[in-house]
Amino acid sequence: MKKIAPVLILLAGVLWGSMGIFVRTLTANHLDTMEIVFLRAIVTSAVLFLFLLIYNRTLFRIHLKDIWCFIGTGVCSIAFFNFCYFKSITLTSMSVAAILLYTAPIIVMILSFFLFKEQFSKQKVLAVILTFAGCVFVTGIFGQETTVTIGGLFVGLGAGLGYALYSIFSRYAIERGYHSLTITFYTFLLAAIATLFLADVPAVGHVVTKNVPMFAFAIAFGLLCTVIPYLTYTIGLRHVENGKASILASVEPVMATVFGAVVFQEGLTISGVIGIILVIIALIICQKK
């Protein structure tokens, strides 16, 4: 399992990168961003609940004293990161918001140094720099006229912090012996509860239940963009340092660009190609012994 752990984390990044395909369809059906976050969380927790009910009911068991780990992954990470990310888009631009979001590997590396004694190596520092530079190029921000307010900057960095906190709180849950399925289930159960107050739940229900294809689409959204990637990422975290895992998962914006070019015939710019190459180099450096 240790040998394939980096592959599992890369797979998570690839699947997260496909999210735009689902989000565009749901947006076309008049769901806003927080409603999509709620849909993602509720479908994921429902699917995992049914699976655990059949597979192994003992995986539902957690100690009350450890509930903070799951509040951390579900509320402080998933719900908080999505809220900040979508807010930063309204205060800045999609490009700036994406760049601020991908400060996450840097935040993970710093927090892991203090919390888990993970060392700063030249290899990791170089990989983080290349990853961040790659994400900047992929967003295509160069040549754009952008204005960043103080509020937009802090909210965007809040998104990066929230994104980073999943690795941190998951590590604590793993160290307490919890299974990856348990961590993922409670993460999205608590995220669903948190976003329940921010979403138009009847609107979500209307879209999902209007026909069988849309219901199946919603289940596929939960499975491919959440259940499988979060499981593979959490399993990978058992054998890969937080800093390296966060760098590997940064293949997400690269894959989002690739999916955009393949599925929606979006033009691949020179800037995007440079960004993809930089991220790939960072991934190779990250895996060198």
C-alpha cells in the first residue's frame, strides 16, 4: 500500500479536477454554489451511510472526545473552505481566487512542521514553489487586469487555509485509529449539516428528483468528485507526509484545464501549457528519493 499511496493521492487530484464537468451542468439547472456544496455533502454522506450499513456497521463508531477531528474536516475544512472560496470569487476574480486557494500546500507544509514535526526539505520547498507557480500559470492570470482588495485577499487565503485543514485534521483522525471510510463519512455528514443553513434545500431537491437521469447524475457527482477521491486521498495520507500529499493533490487545476480543453473545447493557452509542465515537474521532484 505504501508504494501506491502517491498514486492514490494523484487519483484524488484527477477526480477533483473533473468537478467542473458536474458543476457546469448543475449550474445550468439553476443551482448556485452553496447549493452544489450541500448537494455534494448530502449525497456523499447518504451513499457512505448505506455502504457502511451493509459493509461494516462498526465503522460508524467514534469516541465523543474525538468529534473535534471530524468537526475540523467537515466544518472547518469543507464548509469553511467552500464558503471562503466562493466569497473570494465575488470579491476578486476566479483566477485570483484559484491562486489564493492553492496557497494550501504551503500552509500544509508550515502547519505540519509545527504540529507533526515534518521537516522542510529542499525537495519539498522546490516542489511547492513550482506547484504554486504552475497554478498561477494555469489560471492564466498574466495579462489580466485584476484588483485585489484587502477583504478579497484575506477571504481567499481563508479558502487556502480551509483547504489545507483537511490534511491536518485527517492526520489527527488517522493517528487515533479511524478508518478512511469513517473519516470521510463524518466529514461530509457534518459538512452537510453546516451548509444546510446556507443552501436552498427545496431547490436542490427539485433539481435532483425531476427525472431519473438527473438523480443518477447527482449520485455520480457524489461518487466521482467526493466519495472516491476523499477515500483515496485519506488512505494515501497514511503513508505520505502531509506536505507531499498536498503537493501531489495540486494536479487538480491541471486536470481541470485538461478536462476543459477535452470536454468543452476550451482553448489551451501557452500560459496553461507552461503551468501544466511546472506542476508535472513538481510532482516528479516530490517523488524523487
